[in-house]
Amino acid sequence: MGTEIPVHVGIIMDGNGRWAQMRGRTRSQGHLEGLKAAKRIVKAASDMGIRYLTLYAFSTENWKRTADEVGFIMGLIKQYLRGELDFYRENRIRIRHAGDAAGLPLDIQAELLSAAADTAAFEGTQVILAINYGGRDEIVRALRRLAASGRMTGADMPALTERDIAACLDNPDVPDPDLIIRSAGEYRTSNFLLWEGAYAELCVSPKFWPDWTGDDLAAALSVFQGRDRRFGGIPAVAAAVKS
Ligand code: FPP
């Protein structure tokens, strides 16, 4: 049983819609409560000393939702980026983005740039907002960046390494997630951190996202601490036994 805190935690914040449906409320109300939960979890992660927290706020597939729902979520994201500056400052939280910024509305692009610039020097928890994010899309964009950099041409492709691709991801300095949490009970990763999450521990909670509190994050961390991470190797006990 380990006691170490994961350096990087990713969260698939799922279940806003079901939370609302169960209460006879609108999906928008579910997302609004989801935003409040995200604020609670960012504060809890910061208090626990988690270095990196990636929140899956809007996927490349979420554009399939109605224009009203997409517009509402974008409004919440804008409100979160603009309205929380005092909170970021007090808690030394740095805001970053993962995803295809160019595919976002211009006002959201501007808010992301401004929140990232305003918080760039803060040395506390780094909150990476995955917005218009898809794991496959990130890998495609990474390969395009690599090609555009001129560092590798077609003739160099046989020598391509994992490191070459990793260096062109959205946030290459951020370590891979140790733990990926999903709320609302479904056992899938839904195109989240496909490359980076290769060896992340997965923790699925049945609780809908709007009900999440710091206690749920603490419980997920205890599950993580109970895991034996082998990265494809063998357990220490087995390694000591002669094969
Ligand atoms: C998944 O629930 C949630 C989303 C697609 C949106 C998440 C957005 C927020 C919580 C607000 C913005 C957050 C930040 C941090 C800026 P769902 O709608 O898929 O739920 P369902 O599967 O029950 O329908």
C-alpha cells in the first residue's frame, strides 16, 4: 500500500445530464452544478498538493450536442475562466489548455489565452482544461506539428520514436497522468489522454459529477494508493523469485 499522492490526475467529469434528469431538472442545471463540483475539486486537489489536474470539460465529440447545450457549456467555461482569477491567485493555481484551440469560438480562445497568461507564474497546482479535446485529434495534431517543425521529413520516418511524438503533444512538459478518474459509473476512457494515459490507473466512481466533493477525490486517491503499478514489469515479490 503506497502513500504517495499522484503527480497528475485526470478527471472525466461525467453524469451532469443524468444528475439533472433524476431531479426533473434541465441538462443546463446539471452542467451548472457540474461547474460547482469542478471548483470544489480544483480547491481540494490544490489543498492535497496534486501538481497537475486535467479536467475533461468538452470533447471533440461534444459538438454533436444541441446548439443550446454547446452554447451553455461554452458560457460556463468562459465564466469559469474569467470569474475565478482571485481564486487562482489566492491558491497559486496555473491554468492551461489541452485541445484544439483553433476550433473554439474566438471569445473562448481569448479567455483561455488571458487566464493562461495571468496565471503563468503561479507555482501551485496546474489545472489543464481539456476543451475541444480528443486524444486521437491530439496525436494527429502532434504529428502535423512534427512535420511542420522540419525536424523530421518523410525520409526520417523509419527512425521515428515515441519521444518525437510525445514532444509535440499539447503540453509536452506535463508528466503522464498517474490516475484517471471517471464519475457516473461508465467504464470507458472516451478519447481522453489516449497517448499520455497509457499506464494511468483507472478509477470509476458511480457518483454523478455534480455530487462530487473533496471526499470523493480523497477516496479515489486511496484506491490509487492501493494499486500495484508495474508498468508492464513484474511485482517486486515475483522479481525476487528465481525464474
Ligand atoms: C458530461 O456530462 C459533462 C460534460 C460534457 C460537460 C462538463 C462541463 C462542465 C462540468 C462545466 C465546465 C467545467 C469547467 C471546469 C470549465 P454529460 O452531459 O455527458 O452527462 P450524461 O452522460 O449524464 O448525460
